[in-house]
Amino acid sequence: MKATVSPTFDVGPNMRFTILSMIALLFIAAGTAEAADGQMLACHFQESSSQLNRFEEVDQVKVDVVGSLVELRVARTIGTTEPVNWIFTSRKSALGTDTFSVKNTSAGIVGGGVIGDVAHSFALSHKGILTWVITQNGHPQWWSWRCRE
């Protein structure tokens, strides 16, 4: 009896999250938008692939499908002279044009775009799991939170 060997493709963690980024962008291109007011979520950081302390302190996320905007915030700094928040939306500035889209899908809310020279994408499941992926200089990094309204 002759054994049959089928080729396999091993997808490592970096490729897995790059694929997630691309899937989110495909949902943006193919998904249908539904009207929804912006919602503020309380979030608890879960894990990250990054050694950078970039988004680990984020504990609030505002998602506005209609305005195609996501804001990652550190709540304890809101109302201070130096609040910490990252706003992701389409806009023009002296540094260039940022593009960002947010869509409702049957799987949850997804979005992505290019801010500066960094590709960002996210998926927020109906169960409240938020995964944020950035790809900079060809290297993906991801962060994950558990969120609730």
C-alpha cells in the first residue's frame, strides 16, 4: 500500500493576523453598511503579540459605523490636560491623507485603513472580542480586548 502525502501550508501567528487584516478589508469592500449610532465600550486588555507598550492601557473603545470612526481611549486620562486617545478615521492633514472605514457585518463590526504609513484593521465580534492588527514595515502586530457596553 502506498501512502499519499498531501501538501500542507503552515500558517504561523504573524501570517494568521496578516490574513485577519486582509479579511477585515475584504468585509469592508463587500459588506453592507447598516446605520448605527456610535457606541462606547468598556474594554479589558487580554493579550498582544507586541513587546511595544502601545495600546495595552486602552480601556474604552468608541465605534461609530455611520461616521467610519474608531477611537481607542485610556479613560483615566479623559478630562485631563493630556488625554490619551487614538482616533482612526478618514482625514487630510499636512502629513497626508488617512483612509479608514467601519462596517457592520453579520459577524460583527469590522474596519481598517491606512493611517500615516501604517495599515490598521480590527474586528469586533458580537461576543465583545476586539482584535486590532497593525502592519508596519511588513511586520504585523496585534492586540486583543474583551469589551462590553
